[in-house]
Amino acid sequence: MADPSPTQPQTTIPPHIKAISGSFGGIVEACCLQPIDVIKTRLQLDRSGKYTGILHCGAEVARTEGVRALWKGLTPFATHLTLKYALRMGSNAVLQGALRDERTGKVGDFGRLVSGFGAGVVEALVIVTPFEVVKIRLQQQKGLRPELLKYKGPIHCVQSIIREEGILGLWSGAAPTVMRNGTNQAAMFTAKYTFDKFLWQRQEGDGKVLLPWQSMISGFLAGTVGPICTGPFDVVKTRLMAQGRVGPDSKYKGMLHAIKTIYAEEGLLALWKGLLPRLMRIPPGQAIMWVVADQITGLYEKKYLQNAAL
């Protein structure tokens, strides 16, 4: 009787390991980059020209509201990033597994784009939209005295939105968020794979652990493309989330109406408001996240996948 076929060695990182690596990366990123996100939101909501730029906005917020105001919304932001990256990395791994070529075991360029876009859609609907609604509502408030603030904190903000706007109020701006995140992640995962391959000759399953500075460079470069392509979606998302649920008296009736209204009233460049702070936050954020994530997944590969076929 022939011997049973040997068990095929594992050649890919399990989704749960990818999810864990993303969550740890999100914690570190949130603590480092929250002030830039606050400045980005204030600039996007500034219709009167109160702030003349990034440095002026940050200085004004610190002067009039205190330095702590630059970390407004940190709790939902840190929680949001941790859960978002876990879901993003995990769902992308699952989708890549489903789209992997059965014969070669590899994921093609189209499959990488589709899995990245799918991961962005999933994270946008499950995590990003409700957390960013809360974060933006907290960040747009002026001052620090609790008695003058409509929302006293993240939990109170959620309760108030549900009471005044219904549960769907937490998903205000979902359409532009889906488009923004889907496009962002399609570009980011594809770019990160490409930069790792051509800069460092590294591919998943080869057991090679990138040095932190290598991960930082690849992550930074991968994080630059999405914000430029998705600027209008991000501005519209912020306006719709700050506005609340669409109703008869709402200024913006939806994603397309918001784009047309902003263009007509403020000009084309207004659709890219906050782009510079986004570029100051997202690429460095991706660099930080990938440094942590690559170390975790790289060590897993080295320990468990080093005998896998290349």
C-alpha cells in the first residue's frame, strides 16, 4: 500500500496573524499622529478661512483651547485604528486566499487590487464610518469646558446621535467612506507588495524579515498614492459626517450633491482641502504601522514558514 501523501507545508500567513499585526500597528500609530488628524478635520470644516494653514491651525487650537485639544477624540481614534487595521489586514488575507491561483498558489495583480478594495469596503462599513462620525463630531467642538460642549465624550456622543438621528446617524457619509477606503486599500496593498518586491526582493513566504527602516520606506511610499486619488471623497465624507443624517433641511443631500455643491461654492481645490495634513498623517502612519506589522509577520514567517517552497 502506498504511503499517504505528506501534509503540504503551510506557505501563507494565517489571517488572524495578519489581524494581530495590524492591531498592534494601529495602537502605535494612533498615539503618534492624533494631532495631525485633528488639524486635518478642522481645516476641512473651515468654510470661512479662519485658519491659514497647518501650522496656524495647530497653533490656534493649542492657544485657544489648550494643547490637550490636539488629542481630542483620541479614545475613539485609537480604538478605531486598532480594530480597523485588524479587520483590514485580516479580511485582505482572507480575500487574497480566495483569489489565490490554485495551481501556482500566488495572487495576481488584479486579485491584489480586488482584495485590497474589498478589505477597504469591509472596514469602511463595519468600523470606519461609525467611529469617524463620533471622532469628527468631537473634534469639531470648540473649547474644553464640558458644560459648553454638546458631546461630553465618545459614549455620550454615540447616545446623542442615536437619540437625535437614529442608529443610521452613525453611518452618515458611508458612501464616500466606502469609496475612499476601498480605493485607498486597493492602492496601498498593491503598492506595498510592489515596493517590497522591487526594493528589498522580499515576498510573502520567503522567511525574510525586513529591517524596520525598510518597512518604514515601503509603508511610507505605499501610503502616498491613496490620499491624492481620494481627496474629494475624504472632504465629502467629513462634511456629511459633521452634518448628520440627510434630511429636508440638510445642506448636502448626498455624496454627489456634496461634490457639486462644494465645487460650485468653494472651487475645485476645495475638494482637496486637508490634503497636506492627510499626506503628513497617512504616509507616516502607514510607515509606523508597517514597521510593527512586518516585524510580527516576518518573525512568524521565519519561525513557521522558513521551510515553505518559494
